[in-house]
Amino acid sequence: GFERSGVVDVIANQVLKVGERLMLQLLVLVGTVVVLSGVMNNVGALALLLPVAMRLAREHNTSPSLLLMPLAFGSLLGGLTTLIGTPPNIIISTYRGNITGDNFGMFSFSPVGIVVALVGLAFIVLVGWRLTPKRSSQAAADDMFDTANYLVELKVTEDSKANGLTLQQLRDELEETIPVLAVVREDNRRAGYQFHGVLREGDILLLEAGPDELKLLEDKVGLSAIAEPEEPEDGKEQREDAEKGDERQPVDTEGLQLIEAVVRNDSMMINRSVRQLRLNHQFGLHLVAVARDGGRLKQRLRDIRFQTGDVLLLQGSENEIADSLSTLGCLPLANRELHLGQPRKLAVSVGIFALAIVAMLFDLLPAAVAMSTAALVSLLIGVLPLRDGYQAIDGPVIVLLAAMLPVGEALETSGGADIIADALLRFGVEWPIIVSLVGLFLLSMLLSNVVNNAAAALLMAPIAASLANGFDASLDPFLMVVAVSASCAFLTPIGHQSNTLVLGPGGYRFGDYWKLGLPLSLVVMAAAIPAILWVWPL
């Protein structure tokens, strides 16, 4: 509701007014995402500010890689501050309710969460950003990040200068080396290094290129982007029609806008191809190119199944492209216009959320009931369209949690949690309890980097309870340690959806994350454990 009503766009519009000093940009961007993540989904908060960060990088000729990883980590820190900020907090609160009959409240996490978020923010702004890789910035160009690994398909037309040239002659004509991965002729594919003949009309080249190279190929040698067939392959006749018809048609670019977008974690495009989505027919979009970090794409564009973090180069009508991207679950990375929304809806959205917070604060309604009611009211009065509400439901996470709940219960009822807790007790028997808390924190943090953070909280909560029982100590500090550490997925791009979302736009590699993530995790642990023991004594 916040996004649709324009509340967040008002905030983002103010963020864009920050100056050119990098540390000030980081302070404002990361500070804003920390605040937003406390009152909305942290991935959603990141997605709303990511285009703002990209625009700042372009306008001030800054490498986006210096902004995006800190922004992603800030969204995780912000989720620590409230009950609804992140799933581990809700899970830990529910687990406490099952054990003691009393759940954690809406702001029970705030004292520790705010301390940790402020310390983490200070570390990122003052020191942490220096540990991020500085990828070559293309902010001055239309492309706002390194897209050297775009997979592109271009067609040789009758009047193309490439018609009749060998690949080497094509390179000489361009005066630039652009990798040709393969040449497709009459549905027969040959690797670029194996193709020694001359190009002819109808040939399709699979290349690695960025937007600048695409323009060069079109202007200098007349290669054209092609529209892929979108009909499902139900039979031989349809396949032949696709091969002879739509596939060979150049794209009419008149009146179209070219835009870069990243596939969000909740996108309807995930694990689906261009044909299945019917991009051109249903959404008015033409897929020009795809970039995926972590490996070279070798398939035809029509065969690629999209994944979270894929960067797409799309063409579409200027009047419709924003709505199409929103429906598909893609995040535009360039030329994003900020829409202020309707003032009436803005006030209504804030009012609905405030009432839900008041209901939780005074224990009038449980958190789940209060927020669900707020969402339902937003749908009924039109602040949030039904389609957007449906798309906001994270189905895979719900399925994962449903699968992990019996695993956590089995760990508890089978005695597995007691065994792990006994091992930690034996290790820390001669040491203060704080050492066991550190061990619990590290174990939970490592687990959250390889499985979903909510699943990590589900698995670690019974272990924390057994450990507290073994020390004959209060349950609360042990559960709080799990709540904080389960949200510290800073070490890998797969540890959290926020990390995955910035992987492509930031030009990061898998090994880049731990360089900032490891020291940030240690800083968070150093701040969290004393704060937990102060607020929730043993």
C-alpha cells in the first residue's frame, strides 16, 4: 500500500536531493532503507530505493557497486527493529508464545534492533563501503552498470553490410572485438570459433555485448534485433510456423523505449521463458538481451528461463512499459520517473498502517491479525490493487516454512536440539554463558547464509531453548540472539533475497559479499550480544 499510494516515492524524491559526497549518499540511502525496512518488507524497501541509488550513481559518476551492497545490507539491518520487519522476528515471537504463553510485542525487538542497526549503519558509512569492489562505472553512458555479459541475438538482413562477410571481416568492419558465441542458420547452430564461412541473409548471431555495442552493430553493419515467437510449442506445425514467421521478423523500434530492468525475487517471470510469458503479445515488450551474473549464457533467448537477479534489456511503448514491468515483477534500473501518487491515498495508507500499529501496541489485536486486517482494508478501499496484493504473497517462502515447521518440531521432539545444546554446554561449561551465546550466534548466522533466514530461525529456536534450559537461564536472551543472527545473512549472494537482487546491477561476484559481510557480521555480533544482555538479562 505504501508503494502504490506514493508514500515511498515522496521519500525517494527527497533522497535524490542529496549532494555528490559519497559518504553522505550512503548515509541517506542506507539510513532511509533501514527505516523503511522496519515498517515494510525489507526486499520491497530495497527494490524501491535501488533505482534511486542507480540514478545517484549515474548523476554523480559513481560506481553503483559502492552503493548497492551497503543498501542491501542496510535493508537487513532495518528488519531487526520491529516484529514485522523480518520473518525471523515473527517466528521467534511465535515460538516464545508457544513456550511461555506470551509472544514478543511489536516493539520488543526495537531496543536491541535499533542499537544494532545504528552501529551497522555507522560501520557501513565510515568503513564498510571501502571493502566493496569498485567495478568500472558506466554511469556517464545510458547503461548504468557493467553489461559486458549481455546475451544478444541479432539477425543478418538482406541489406545488412554483414551479409557476405566472414566473422573476421565483420570484426574488421566494426574495428572492435565483440564475442560471437554462435551462428544459427536454418535452426542449425555452430559455435563462433567453428564458423569459417560467410554470413548470409537470415543468419542469427549470438553475441556478448552491451548497449553501446548493440548500437554500433545496428548503425555500422545493419544487424537487427529479432522478435522471438511466443506461442507454446504444441506441435510440429507450430514450430515450423515459429521458425519461418515471427522469429525472422526484425523489431520495429519506432516509438519504443529501451530500458534495463532486473528480475525481482517475486517476479512472475522466474523459471519461465519468453514464449511462456508471451512478452510481446501480452505485455507489449520485446526482449533484446539478457545478462546473468555467475556464468555465461549460451542458450537462445527464447529458451532462457529467467532467474532472480537477471538483468534484461527490453523495448516497449513509453506509455506502457512502466505498468508492464510492474506486472511482471521487474525493477527498472534507468530513467525511473518518481510518481507521487494520489494525496488522498497517501494519507489513507499512512492512517491504515498507524491504526494497525496502535492496535498491536495496546495489545488490541495480535500482530498477524492487525497487519492482515490492514492489508485487507487497503484492498477493499482501492489503495492496493488486488493484483498487486496477490503478487506480494511470497509463495515459495510460505511453502518453505510449511516444510521446515515439522523439521523444527522433529528436531525438538527427537532430542536433536538437546544433543546440539549439550555439545554447546560441554564446550562452554568452563566459560561464561556469553561464550555460549557467541557460539549460538555464529551457528545461527552461518546457517542463515546457506538456507532461508526464516528456516534458520525455525531450526535454531529449539536449540536456543534447550541451551537456556541447560544453563537454567532466562529464555529471552537466547531467543533474541537467534532473531538477530538469523537476519545476518551478509556472507553470500544467496543468503537473502536482498543480496541476490543487487548481484547483477552491482556487477558483483559471489566472492565479493564476504569482504564486507564478514566484518559487518562481527560488528553486529559485538553490538548485539551486550545489548541483548542489557535489555534481556540472564
